[in-house]
Amino acid sequence: MEKTTRINLLYDFYEPMLTEKQRTVLELYYHEDWSLGEIADHLSISRQAVYEAVKRSQSALEEWESMLQLAEKHQRRTELLKSVRAAIAGTPVEKEVTHLLKQLAELE
């Protein structure tokens, strides 16, 4: 998985666990596509401090994912839902099961 996509996915799951500064730096860097220099100017800190904050935040996200595996489980559930939808396509139970699968997916 591309690094930016992975970090954004992990951010979606673990954002509440980050500090306000970590959230700000990651949002500007990954969501807004700001450069390290732009973030440094905006926050009135050094470019090196921004770089280290990004790296520490990435490490925290990866560490939480290695312990909790929320993103991995989400991806596996999504793949299984797709497989079930494909398996029931064109069958008499498709409409009923599709409705149940939608409810199941919404539980996340």
C-alpha cells in the first residue's frame, strides 16, 4: 500500500490517540499536502522539528496498528463483504442478503 494512503488509513482509525500537535502536523502534511517548510512557517517551529513530529506520529500510528490491527481487520472485512456480494450475485437471495450485508458494513 502506498505510504500516504496507509498513513491516512491509520490516521482515520487512531486519530483520537494522537496529540493535538501530532494531528495538526499530519493533517497539514498528508491531507493538505503542505511541505515541511510551509508547516514550519505556519507553526513557527523549525523544519527539523516538523520532520521529527511527522516521523514520531507515523511511528505511533504504526505501533498502535501493530498492537490493535484495526485497519487490517477493516480491510479484511471489506474484502470478505465484496466476496460475499460476488458469490450471491444473481441468486434468489441476493436482495435479502445484500440488505443484511449493508447493515453489517454499517456497524463499523
